[in-house]
Amino acid sequence: MTPKRAGWTAGAAAAVLVAAGAITYAVAGDDGADRVPSADSADAGFARDMSVHHQQAVEMSYVVRDRTDDEEVRRLAYDIAQTQANQRGMMIGWLDLWGLPKVSSDPPMSWMGMGGAPSAGEGSLMPGMATDAEMERLGTLNGKRAEVYYLQLMTEHHKGGVHMAKGCVEKCSVGVEKRLAGGMVESQESEIRLMADLLAERGAKPRA
């Protein structure tokens, strides 16, 4: 493994540790936050929407692990799946703790105002999310073609996730959630750079 790859792996491991610490602080009443966010707050909206966003990343990552033998892509997919599954569990746990619904009748990401947001493509629930057709196609590919398509889809997925996480950093009021969102921005931007390198090694690049 190259030093760059080793550094990225260490960073991914650190992100998981930060996430684990975040839920501990939340349960302990970090920030002295006895107040409960409202159902239409940025805190609740981010927890709901990012949970959905993360779930697709987990599914996508497990699909590609079954479609390739490449160890770097499989390791990346596993790390993304584990990290985002853990973070999703935290956010759903917060909604339970706050006694708030996990679904809303409001359009996705309405808590952000969506000013300057990347648009969701046709058939995509939120910016960056793959469509059903794209998920189905990923499940039909193997080897290098699966690797390239996954890296392209996940790059877009991360870009949408980073935009949403930055929205929480700006608008959320619960300290531990803002810190988790900030950690998401840092880790996912790092993974976007790594995926650009992996695509270049395969003679490909992110989709426009």
C-alpha cells in the first residue's frame, strides 16, 4: 500500500472513531442540550435526510464488493459502508431520543432552503443520489466496469452529501450534530480525492 493510500485508510479509521465518540457525547447530554429540536428544525431535517442518503451509499458499496476482486475498491467500499451505517444509526438514534418522526411530508432537504444547491437529477430523490436505474445497472456490471461505475456514482453521492453536511454545519443547533456534519465534510471530501485517483488509474474520470 502506498503512503497516500495508508494515510487515507488511517483517516477513514479516525472518522469511525470520531463517529463513535459523537454518539457517546450525545447520550451524555453534550453541550448541556436538554432542549429538543422541533420536527421542522434543521437538526431533525438533516438527521432524516442524511439517514436516507447514507442508506443508499451503504447499499451501493455492498453491491460493488460482490462485483469486483480489486482490493482497493473493496476496501474503500467496506469503509464507506461501515462508516455511513454507523453514522446513520446515530442520526436515527437522535430522532428516537428527541421523540421525532423519521419521515416527513416536507420535500427532502427543504430544511436547507436549497439555495445554491446542486440539483437532483431526474429520478433521484436528493442531489447526488443514484436513480433506481443506476443502482440496477451497477448490479449488472463486473470487474473494472463495476469499479468505474461505482466510483463515479459514489463521487456524485459524496458531493451531494458534502453539500447537505455543510448545510447542517451552518444551520443545525445541536453541537454534537454540527460536529458530526463537519466530520462528514472532511472525510467525504478526502474520499472524493481518493476516488478521482482510483478513476484516473482506470483511465476514467468523474462524470460531468
